[in-house]
Amino acid sequence: MLHIFCPHCGEYREEEEFRCKGQAHIARPLDPEACSDEEWGHFMFFRQNTRGQHRELWVHSTGCRKHFNVIRNTVTYEIEKVYLVGTKPETEGAAS
Amino acid sequence: MSEVLEPKKASAAGTVASAEPVYALMDQRPADMSNAESPLSRFRWQVSSSGKNVGVVARELALLGHFILRGNVANADFVKGAAEVLGVELPGTLKSNAKGNLVVRWLAPDEWLITVPGEQAFAIESNLRKRLTGHYSLVNVSGGQTLLVLSGADAVNVLRKSCHYDVHDRNFPVGKVVGTTFAKAQCVIRRAGQQEWELVIRRSFADYLAAWIQDAAQEYGFAVK
């Protein structure tokens, strides 16, 4: 089990309280009507399959029910950084 | 109903004519509560046989008024207004404030749960509506959840068996509130006293959690008030 720091509760909690919502920082096209099928398909379905640092969106689903981002290493499972939605700290070699 | 909820439309421009907020304010508690049933009122508790030591006592605080208040703590008027009406400050992270039977629990950075005796619910709701302005949300969720209090010397052992959160004194002092999983169900736990724990549980999980708790508490001696 992962021990995850919730930046809203300010505490480490068990993984059981959280849900991973997949890759973070996926920008929705500003004008979906103007997208080609390919562009929209990439936005909807195409995700990175990173080896190493991966930026993910998590939600503290049975706690404060707020979302936040983490940088997790997909090789070691180590969570290297937790940060709020709306920020994007630079990390060496981090996937976008 | 529809005329209450219908936003006031300006005749020409189609925009909201007045700056007055539109909300439906109604007393959701019937005048006659004789047939009222709480989520656990039909639950058939199996208590330990008499003569045994009682280590855990369960008690449902039924039919309270539950409100979810949401707003921005950076908005000084919202914080001040809520404190004026409730008589206690909105608590900070993982804390609760109580005044008599009124308890305010922190749920999230912009969200609090207010529980009051059922007969006071409408007055509190009306007063908050009168006092608060701007961007906030107040929702009556009384029908969706209930409060179950575990007390006794071994109540803490039932919690240890049921949830992974550290309930030791150094991590869980009196007055602290955490949202966590309890027996795999979502639950808001507040430590109301040294040996008293309040669980806010969902209506649809009430049966399951009550059954879980009575099973977990049998070995310590279980009673229901």
C-alpha cells in the first residue's frame, strides 16, 4: 500500500482512501467543435505509458474529496512529489 | 415548487433581473414526527447477554439536522457571518467546534458539516440564508446520513479493528475530525470525548456498518442505548 500525503488534509493517509484518476495536465481543447476526429481522439483516449516519473491526478475520495497531483515513479512506485491542481513544479526528467 | 426554484428572468435581456440569490427555503422536517424513521430505526441490534461487562455502547443520534456549508475561507464576510449565526467559528483543517448540541465539522478546505437538533434545523438554515451573501452553498443533507456514537472503554478497539487510521491519542485528540474508510465504507469520524467517537455514516451503508460494529464489538461486551 502507498502512503500518500494529502495536501488538503495535511496528513499522510493510506492508499485505500484515494483513487488515481490517471495522467495529469491533460488540457481540454478550447474549441472542441473545431477539433478533427484525430485531435479529439488523442485528447480523449491517448495516454502516456511512462517508465519513470509520471504526473498523475489523484483524488482523496473518502477524505476531503479534493483532487491533487502527484509525481509517481512507475518503476519504484515511489511518490516523489505532491502538489496542488493549478501548479506544475519543474522536475528533472518528469513526463509532461 | 417550480415557482420557487424558477430564477427571475428579465423580460428583455434574458438575464437575471435582480441580484438577489434564488434558492428554495423550506422546512423539510414534518410537523408530525411520530412516524419518522431514522436509517437505523428498524435495525435489530444483537446485544451481549446481560451480566457481561459492557465495553462498547452504540447510540444513534437519530433525525438530526445535517447541513453542508461550502464557501471560501478567504472571504472574511462569509467566515464572520457563519460564526455569528452558528455561535462558533468554522473549524480549521481536521478540527471541529461544538456549542451545546451544535457541532461543526471540517470536511474539506471549503466544506463543513453542521449537525443540529432536528427541531432547530430550519431556524439555523433560515438564519444562515439571511446572514450569508455572495458565493456560498448551503444544502440540507439530513435525509442522507445519520450519526452513530460509539462509547465505552473498548470503543477504540472497535475502531482499530475497522479502520486503518491511527486512532492513538497522539494522532487523534478529542475534537479531531477525519474523513476515512471505516469497514470499507466512507465515514467521517469525530472524537467527541476521551472514550466517545461519533461516526457520520451514509444512510445506505447504515445497516451494513451497524452489523459490522455489533459483530466487532461482541467480544468486548456490546450494548445499545
